[in-house]
Amino acid sequence: MTKAELIDKAAAQSKISKAEAGRVLDSLIGSVTQALAKGESVTLVGFGTFSVSSRAARQGRNPQTGSPISIAASKVPRFKAGKSLKDAVNHR
């Protein structure tokens, strides 16, 4: 499902315009992004938890030359599905 399809479905289910549904979705995505950028987690009960995890610096290999390269430490977003979401996916 694309973002446009999600907006269409949300607009139809909540009986609001597509423009309003688009603004709500953009606001939700922006709020989650801002929270993660601050290092906070976002929990949507029954759906899941978005969080930030640290990835340590490590050595890798250039796949073209095989020479070793250093990969810097970074922070990465994570998502852990909630029980209701897992149950919905597994019982379809």
C-alpha cells in the first residue's frame, strides 16, 4: 500500500477529505520523526513502538575491491510490532 492509497482509505473510513487525511498523516509522520530525532520512543498501544538504537562503529569491506573500510557509528530507527498487530497478521 502506498502513502496515497493509505490516505484514500483513511479518508473513506473516517469520512473526511483526502486533503485532511493527508495533513493528518503528514503530521503523524512528522511527530514520530521529531520524537525519534530527540532520542525518544513513540508507543502506539496495540500497534507497536518506534525507537532509536545505536549501532557501533565497525569494519566492513568494499564489495568491489575487497579492501577494508571503516563504518562509522550511527543511530538507526527501530520498530517493534505490538501484540494486536502481530495477532492480526498471523490470524488472517
